[in-house]
Amino acid sequence: MSTPYNEVVKHDKEKSNISCIENLFAKGDHEMSLKKYLLSILTVISIIVIATGCSEKTFATNEINPIEKNKINAVRISRTNLQKEFIEKDLIAKIVDDLNNVTVNKLSSKEDNSVMDNGNVLKKDTTATLELLNVIKGDAISFAFLLSDRELYLCDVKSMQSGKRTVSYLSSNDEKTLKAVKKLYSLLNATADAVNQ
């Protein structure tokens, strides 16, 4: 007894589909292929999550401590054995311009302690403190430490005045920021050295 052609084709297709599914879940090489496939998908998803949602947000220093040049009438520069205020408008303008070219990343409390070495960084001769002031109002408008010619540590002035933990930021490593930090560091050290002579 012969089966109609359509019945044979239907039976062969079902048998073919079943054998593909069985092969996919069969032990041996196919099991390894499935594991590799799932691992590849998981890796791609992880990379996407890291690249988009979990990256550090970068801030302009002006976003943390808004700076208006016309409200700054003094700059205080400090090192271990020196503290001097300057009122020269050209110097203030240069410092503000360089500071506005710096981008920063927010530090956690643990990162903050690590960067500042529990305050020991402030005792180094290489660390320079920069304060932008409005002496008429008695306000600090921006406050930063130049730890080296590559690192600027910025304090959120509002959080400093709040009595809670001071929120702090460290300069990012992009080319524009590194150039600005280097210029600021050189300018502050040259200014401080000129006062010492």
C-alpha cells in the first residue's frame, strides 16, 4: 500500500525538524556549541551594558562649582610653606579659563581616601591649593588641589559648607583636561616660586 506523496513529504519534514532539535540538544559537540553560543550572547550583553549604562559620568568643573569671572576678585594659592592671595585680573582670567577646560569624575568615599592618601597628599611640597574667591562676600567660589601636573582634585564647595561629607572629583584623563591641568600646575608653581624669591 503506497502513501500519497504529500503524506511522505509531511512525514519527512516533521522527521527532519525533530532531528534538528535533537541534534541541537544532543550531547557532545553540539552541547559545547550551545554553551559557546550562550556564552557569546552573555558576553555581548555585558559589553553593551558596561559601554552604555555603567560608564563614569564626566562633569565640567563649572558644573560642580559655577564660575563667573566677574564675581571672582581674588585667587589664593597655597603650598606647604606659602599662602598668597592675588588680585591681578589677567592671572584670575588665565586660571579660570584653564579650570574651565578640565573635566572631572566623581569619587566615592573610598576612592577619595585613596587619592588623598588620608590627607598625606596635602603635606607634599608638590601639592598646590587653588581657591577662587569673592573677598567682598567672603565666599569661596571654587576650591581645588593640584596634586601633580596630571591630577586636579576638585571639592564641591556647597558640600564643603554643608557640614556633611565633602563631595570630591578627580580630573579625567582626556587630552584637553591633561593639557589644562598641566598649564594650571605650571602657572601656580611659577606664581608661587616668584613670591618666594
